[in-house]
Amino acid sequence: MTKNNIRTLLILVATALLAWVLPWLVKLSTNEASRYPFTYYSSVKNEFIQVVKEDTETRLMDQSGHEYTRAEYDSLLPMLSYRQLLKDGRLPDSLNRKAISGKSIQLEQFYFKYSPRDKHHKQMDLNPMFESMSGRVQIESPDDLFSIKNKMVFIDAETNSVLADKSNKFHQAMVKRGYKFPTKMVAGNPSTKKLYDEGWFALDANNQLYHIKMVNGNPFVKNTKAGEKLDIDFVKTIETQNRRMYAFVFDKSGRLYYLSDVSYEPVQLPIDAYNTNTDGLSIMANPFYWNVVVTTPAQRITYALDNHTLEEVDRLTETRESTTWEKIHPYVFPFYIEMKSMYSKFVYPRLLGWSVKALALNAVLAVLLALLSYRRKQSIKPLQIMLVLCTGLYGLIALWLFNEKQQETRNVIQLK
Amino acid sequence: MTRAIFYKEWIKLRWLLLAISLVFAGSIPYFILNLTNKFRFAGKPHFWSVIVGKDLNLISELTYIPLLAGLIFGLSQIVPEMQKKSLKLTLHLPHPEKLTILKMLLFGSGTLVSIFGITGLVLYFTLSIYLPLQIIGAWFTAALPWYLAGLAAYFLAVWVCIEPVWKQKAINTLLAIALIMLFFKGASTYSLQYATPLYIGIILLSMCFPFYSVFRFKEGVQQ
Amino acid sequence: MAAIIECNNITHYYGNRLIYKDLNFSVERGKILGLLGKNGTGKTTIINILNGYLKPYSGECRLLGEDMRSLSIETKSKVGLLLEGHVQHSYFNIVQIEKFYSRFFKDWKSEPYWDLMDKLKVTRKQKISTMSCGQRSQVALGLILAQDPELLILDDFSMGLDPGYRRLFVDYLKEYVTATNKTVFLTSHIIQDMEHLIDETMILDYGKLLLHKPTHEILDNFKRYKLSDDVRFKLDSDDVIQNVEHFKTHTEFYSFDPMDKVKQALQSRSIDTQTLVYESLTLEDAFIGLTGKY
């Protein structure tokens, strides 16, 4: 370990740190939020209506640019604003030849949201198993929690010990139904403030999706067979008033399904290929249409699907304007490092934004370094030039930070 | 001679070691009391589901304690060596210079690791009386970067402290701050679990850094 | 016999400021060499270069025949180093520090250390940080004596010492070195007491080495001359006459040369030498004579 070796290490570490800090500073100074306007499909006008926010002004407009007042907006979107319309006594009795009421709207309505962060995220392997048929309105929290990773185990909170009988009963029931540990993922809603309880959906080691719940204190375990039909990537459960579905299922080839209440049949949504690692999804459903919003890094597509047939009725594609940061970084930085990501809750260094365009600036900086060395009558070091050529500003600043100002001499002091 | 070097560091740092040990040891009954107190108020089953549901970490008050310990320990070890440049005395000892520094660093990091390790294990096993391994495991997964930050802070503090030139000291400090910030980027329990190799790497690198400044000290680099 | 210390063509700068150019000197075994100079002439710089704590711009030094840039452990154990200000690990007490150092040296001799410690009015548990400068100097000296090195390098040992401690230090050192044939390289900016101690004197001025001679030679030959008139004349660079100072009633100057040579030099400038007298000097007077008062 010589002095120069450590200095090289220091320069490399500083380069890496600068590749993290500098872009962060630039992003901070050019901070701009680019948001898509809220969009909803009007079951009256049969087109998308948007809420466009400009600075302090909010404009309610349709696709032809026609602006509406708040009251008009509410009437155009009765499915979204039915509570306001009910209050004003303006909710029509029927729409598109279908009788509607507050109750009927509520029954068909649901909201579902998925973010890549739901997938790239880890939770404790402990969940409550509610009694699904308690006969009570309010779901009651159990005194134990279960762990499902390597085997089914219930742990009692009062004594912090395993409930052997209960664990055994569930574990055996699962094994009997062909469940294979270790569990890959478990989906469910641990909240007691939900409409009803349908227990948990667990993906076993063989990629089979099982439905597991507790009914009258006994295990209910069923292979949904969805795993046989699809190569499951991610599952997220949902409770809806009409109990039409158990969950939304993403498969590995980018298709989206819901798991229907009819023998867990997967029903595909007619949307373009979906990437669970980068795309956000939200679904706002009403008795007429599902507003399916898919936000990819580059664009947003809003689909209007027919509530019954799930066929596509309309779609709206919007591309996002590049931020200042996105416009400048390819020319300034050959790459950059981010520790956090909007697509994942995990923190680790990610090398992003590779750009050949930055080589031009890098080359200028390398020439500058060579000139500077020449003027200071120092020898031009090819490795330093290489570093600046590859890493640009990062490398140049790092070299400056660990620049040895001392006169170059033949004398070197050695540490023993 | 290793014993002699350890003896010197021991005489220099024993009271500080005692103080740090007491803080870490004292944190154990504190965390247990805090936990049992919450149990009494909320009831165990309810509180368990709160911990799981809200991603609650009851040992999160530990977050910056190892960092502080590493920082204070590193400074206390090296500041006396830098007063009137008495590091020269240490380097003049008839013992290989790099080994002398390495042994000093080993004493510092070794005692820190021992304190972190022993009190961490005791805390882990005491908590396991009250909580399932899934919860404690998650808490300690979150706590690992805090302990590692303490170790990195120790080496970085030594590095900054040994550096003979003030301008370079300032640069080193900024670099050290940036490195330490990397350990505290976690938002939820498991968010840092993939960053552990990075942290180990930072610690290994920052273990080398002090030698750079020792070289510079030896050369008599000045402004 | 090889020199214990040998420095060849040492040139050093701090930034653009030249400290010295092509400095050459050597110290032979058994000698006590004193490097004298005013503050800021680079005394400590030489000590640092000698011990490998400073990379000189160019040139090389050899310590006990070994290149100072990579002193071996054996050589280091043969060199006793006293840092400026008698710096020692101040968190130790005198028992602890002896215990610490003794582990590093094969030929550790505790007796001289404890002899010296017994003369100090300190308890064994008193930390060095609470001691006076004089007491600390004795601890540092005791440790070097116990180390029993061949070469002692003492940087400005007289700094901060009151006359008693300074005399104690000088006497103890002189006695020890004479008895054991050690070599000493020391620096000082206080010249008092030094003539009892040092065999050879090196005087450093800004940017150059003024002189390197046996001390007795300086004391025997270097004289202050007086002319009882204010006589003005010019000096050549290689003149026998140095540092002329003019007073209202007389003129003073210094020279290494005997009376007749000085007379010759004056007469060659047609100066009347009838009133010329000389006086012998202490080392301190000589130092001022050589370096000037400023």
C-alpha cells in the first residue's frame, strides 16, 4: 500500500461521490414538478375531461379545449361527483338508459392503485389472520400474527410463543392442498377498517397462487389455479362493494388481470404491455367505465374501459415534457449515480443516464487538464486524462481535490 | 510490541471507552422499559400489529449513537497524537510505521466493534423475550447500517484528524460527510438491506485513508 | 570512521522561500554538535529532515550510515529523539510511560530514568500533562537515557527551561555523553550554557550555514576588535573582518584571524591601527558577532 495507491483510491471514491452529489445539486436547483392533469372519462359526453393546473389557476376542460365551470364539470362527471350532485339534488335518475342512484354507483365503484414501489419493497413476515366469517360488522384484530415464509406459524403476542395447534392445523391444511414452501410473496390487507375479509393470497415456491383464510377458526386453503394459467409477477388484493374480484394480478409478460370472484378466473384488461418495475397504475371504476391510468417514465395513457365487457372505449395518450435536468444532463454528465429511486423503496447505488453526448465536454476538460499540467511544467499523466475523458467533471474535480501541490522531487519518504 | 501499542491506546482511551460502553449498555434497559411500558398501555396484541402495520422501529433512537461514538472515539484517539505533532514520537518507535498505525486503528475499531457487538447481541436476545424474531430481525436489519456508520465514522475521523494541511482537512471533511450520509438514506425497515456491500466497501476504503495522511505527515507536507 | 550523521547538498524551500541551498555537514562519533541559529533559520527543519519527517527539495542525509528516507527499525532504536518542547505522550504518568517505551527497546536501562525521576518532585501517579515544562524535560531526557541510543537528537531542548533545569539538563547530558561515547546533535536558540556542552558549533543564518567549527576554535580565535575612532571602511565578502559596527567614540568588528593579520587588512585600507585592541568572547558574544543583533 503506497501513498500513490491510496491517492488513486481517494480520487476514485471522490469521483463516485461527485457523480452522486453534483447531479443531485443540479436537480435541486432546477427542481420542477411535472405532473399530468387529473383525467376522468365523462359518461355524459363520452370523452376525457381534465383538470389542468397552471400556476394558481385551475382550468376544467375537455379535449377540444372547451372550459367548464365547477358545476358544469360536476354534471359532466356524475360518476365522480355523485355525492356533490346528490347534495345539490342534481343527480339524474338514469344515465345512458340505466337507472342510477347513490347506492348503485357506490356498489360498482372502486379505486385501485399500484406503484413499482409496492413490488420493490420488503415487509416483515408477520400478518394478522382475521376471522372471515365472524358475523360481526367490525373486523376484529386477532391476538396472534402469522409468519408464512418457511412454514405457517402463528405467534401469540401475549406470550411471544408459537401457537402449536393452530400453526399445525394451518400448515397441514396448506401442505395437503399442495402448497410448497418457501413462500414467494403474500398479498392481503392487514387493516381492520375494510369492507370484508378475504384473508390472504400467497404465491408458493412453485408459483402457484393460493387463497388462505380463516373461516370459523378453521383454515380455508384453495389453489386458485391462476398460477397454472399465468406466470405471476405480482399480486395486490382489493375489496369492492360488489365483491366482483379478489385481486389484481400482473404476469411476467406485462399483462394485467383481475382475479374474478367466479372460481378465481383471471380476466385480462385490454391495455398495452405493462412493466411492473417502472409503470404506475391507477384504476377508478364506476358503473359505466373503468378509468385505467398507466404512467410510464415517458408517457401516460388513460384508458376508458367498459365496466361490463372491459373493452376499450377510448384512450388518451399524453407525453411528458422533459425537465431542465433531463434536457441538460446528457450533455454535462456522462452518467450519474442515484441512491434512491422512485420505482423502489430499496436504497443502493444505481448508475443511470449513460450519455455519449457528454464525451464532448469530457474531451474539452481533458485537454484543459493537459494544458494546465503543461503550463505548470508537470508531466501529463495518461491515467488522469483517461479518468477525465471517462468521467468528465467528476474526475476533474476529484483530481483537483487530491492535487499534490508539493514540488516534484526525486526524494520519496517511505513508510515501513 | 503490539501489546505496548494497545497499552498506550488503553491508557489514553480507557475512560472514554467506559463512558461509551455505559451509554450502549444503558440503552438496553431503556429500550426494554420503553417497550414494556408501551405493552402495558396498548396491550401486547395491539402493539404488535401497530409495529407490523406502521413499520415501527422502537430501537430507532439508536440511529446516530454509534456514529457519535465512532466520531468521538476517533477524535479522542488522534487529537492527542496531533498536539505538538507528537505523532512523530509514535512514528519514531522502532516498529514498522504502517504497522504502528494499523495497530492503533485495530485497537480503535476492535474496541468499537466489541462494544457494538456485545451490546447489540445482548439487546437482540433481551428483546427476543418480548418480540418474535421477525420483528427483531427487521429492527436489526435497519440498525446494521447505523453500527456500520459508526465504524466508518471512526476511520474517517482519524483520517481527517491526521491530515496535516488545513485545506486538505476541509476537503476530507466534506468527503467524509458525503460518505457518512450514505448510511442514513433508509426510510423504512428493510430499505437499506441491499446497501450492506456498499457500506462494507466504504469501511474497508476508509480504513486505508488515514495512511494517506500519515504519508503526508511523514513527508512534512505544508501549505 | 564513518560519520554518524552525514548530510549532502540539502536544499529546501517552503513554498518559494529558500531555507538553505546545498547544505553539507557531518557529525563524527562521540561528538556533541550544536546547531545554533535564530528563530526561523530552519533548525527544526534540519531535525525533521534528519529523521525523515520532511521531504527536502533535494539532497540526502545519512543517519548511522542509513538513508534518512527509509530508516530501518534498528537504526531508529539507536536514535534518541527529543522533540521541540519536550513533547511526550501526556496522558501517561511516569510509571506508565516507562512501561510503554521499555517494550520497544532491547537494551532498555531503567536505572538512569528512575535516577532522574527521583530528583523530580512528582508522584508516580501524576500525569505528564499536569507537569511543568522543566519536569517534562526531565521525563523526556530520562526516557532517552534509558533508551541508551548511539545518537541523541535534541530539538531546542533549552526552550522553556528555567536556568536551574537548563543547567541540570546540560550537566546530566554532558556527564552521560562523556561517559558513554555517545553522539549528540542538538539545536538551540539560547546560547548560554552551550559552550560547556558542545564540541562543535554550527551556526545557521537565513538561507545558509555560516560556520561549522570546533567550539574551542571559535572561543580561542574569534575576537572582537575595537578602534577608538569612528572609522568608516568597506568590507569585502571574503574579508578577515566581519560585522563592523560604528559607535560615536569607537568602531567594533569581529575576526577569526590573529592581530597581525587584522592589522594588515586595516593598513591595506590605510587605517591607523595604533588604537586597535581585542577581547576574547563567550560563545554567545561570538554568535551575535557572527549573525548580528538583528
